[in-house]
Amino acid sequence: MINKIEFTCWQSDEPIEIQLEPEAIIFIVSPENTITFTGTSTLGDFKWAIRIDHAQKGIQLFPESDGHYSIEIFENNKLLENWYKYM
């Protein structure tokens, strides 16, 4: 089962900073853009946990699964092939 979470920044919004854990990779959602994180696990129990830091205006995104999991990231519905470039 695929579990996804999506962040959209509207035209007049300020950029949103998303930090993907545990790697601490930071993705910026710019105005008029959407970033989607999809996760799957071998056990089918994948879910997301988020932490919102209102003072820093940022979000931490935590993948959770008891088994092995994989994550794909899309920007405006286009798969990011090399998202480790954000590290």
C-alpha cells in the first residue's frame, strides 16, 4: 500500500521548508509548487508522522514502518530521480 503526503505552496504563500528524517534532507516548496512524498513498506504498515515548528516555520517529516520501506518524491507530479542532491 502506498501512503503519500503532499505539500502545496500557493502563489501568495511564503516557501515551506520540509525536512525529511532521518536523513535530514531539506526540501523547499516554492510558491505555485507541490512536493509529494510517497512511502511503501514490505509489511504494508507505512505511515507518516509530522512535526510542525511554528517558530521556525518548518516541518519535519518522519517515515514510520516496522519493515523495510522506500520513499519516492515528486515535484509538481514529476519524480525526483536524484533527491540526495538536496543533502
